[in-house]
Amino acid sequence: MPNLKDLAITSPDIAHLERIADDHAGLKGNRVPRLEVTGVPEGTVELALIMHDPDAPMPHGFTHWVVYGIEPGEKVEITETTGRTAPNSDGKAEYVGPYPPAGHGQHHYYFWVYALNRKVEGEPTREEFLRDYADAVIEQARFVGTYSA
């Protein structure tokens, strides 16, 4: 069972539980937010990142960004060039910013970071990763931004 001890993910571009700026939104600037990871636990082989919108009107929500192969360190900065990007819910290996349907209200965008005790092979989707690597998670952390059209 993973713990929630020291691992933390933050962003200088997005405040926890605050609105994500338009320039990070899918139909606006689609600019990747800068993320920072600290408190990486001992034994971490790599980090994984998933940006997910559980409020999207789809059975499993919508995954906006998946990144594997992030090197652990004392302070890790994640940008558009960090690690290797895996398929989002559109099937594209790229960041796609928030774009909730007009009139659908406020959506929550979870930025999850996972400290893993083994490397992720290939480019699994979010669902495949959660199924196949749950036993490799040493620790996990998240922060949440919001957005509405």
C-alpha cells in the first residue's frame, strides 16, 4: 500500500484548487504548466505523471497528459521535454490542456505523481498503468487545478 508521506507535487503556474490560466487550456494557449516534485522517497527508480479530469462526461473521465521515465532527484522539474509522453484520452502522446464542454461547469484537473520502484515499460495508457504498476508505487501525491469554459 503506497503511503502519502513526503512526496509532493506543486506548480509555479497553478495554485492548488485554483483556476488554471487560459494559456494552459486546450483551446487557448495549450501551454504545458511547469511542475515541481520534492520529497522523492528512497528506492524510487522513476517517477510517472498523470494529469486527469474525472469530471469529463466520459466513463473514465479524460486523461490530458501522461509522462513516464522521469528521473528522480531531490527537486525534479517537469516541463514539456521531461521524460517520455504516453497517449492521452485522445490517443495522442502529448499534453492537451483543459477544455471542458461549454456549460458543463467547473472541472477538476488532478496532477498525480507516482514514485515507482521499477521502470515503466512502453507507453501504457492511464488505465493500463494503474492496473499494471499499482504494486510498484512507493508513494503518490497530487494537486488539483480547476477550469471552466
